[in-house]
Amino acid sequence: MGEEAVKAVIPESLLKKRKREEDWALAKKQGLEATKKKNTENRKLIYKRAKKYAEEYEEQEKDLIRLKREAKLKGGFYVDPEAKLLFIIRIRGINAMHPKTRKICSSCV
């Protein structure tokens, strides 16, 4: 009795499915690597920006202290500049508005 190795016959559709899944896995892996690389670059850029802003704010604080000291030496006083703040509201179709609200909005302008 000779035992022959019986080859398992795998359907073609199953082979195609395996190949397709391998391709998808490879594409997913490459996509993840690309996004990871992009995220690390973005993190570095964000860190540089934050560092620049921090240096800017430190410089502003030092200038403020310097100006206060100069004013004190001259016998005067330093007044901080007021914050500039604007509220801008765009209203579409003022005619479709309640009369009281329309009057309030027109008096603000």
C-alpha cells in the first residue's frame, strides 16, 4: 500500500479571496505608515509653532515690565493698553425679523 500525498484542491475563488485580502492588508499597512509619518511631521511643526508663540509671549511680558520700569524711573506711571475686541454679527434678511429685535439691531449700528 503506497500512501500518496493527497493534494488538497483549493477552489479558485478562495485563492482570489486570499490574494485580495493580502493586497488589502498591505494597502492598509502602507496607509497606516504614511499617516504615522505625516502625524510625526505635524507634531514637530506644531511644537515649533507653540515654541515660537511662547517666546513671543515672553518677549511681550518683558517689554511690559521694561516699560513699567522706565515709567517709574521717569516719575510717571504706565497704563496698559486696552484689549481690542469686536463682536461682529451678520444678520440675513432683517425684514423677516420681529419688529422689536429689528429696532434693537438698527440702534446698535
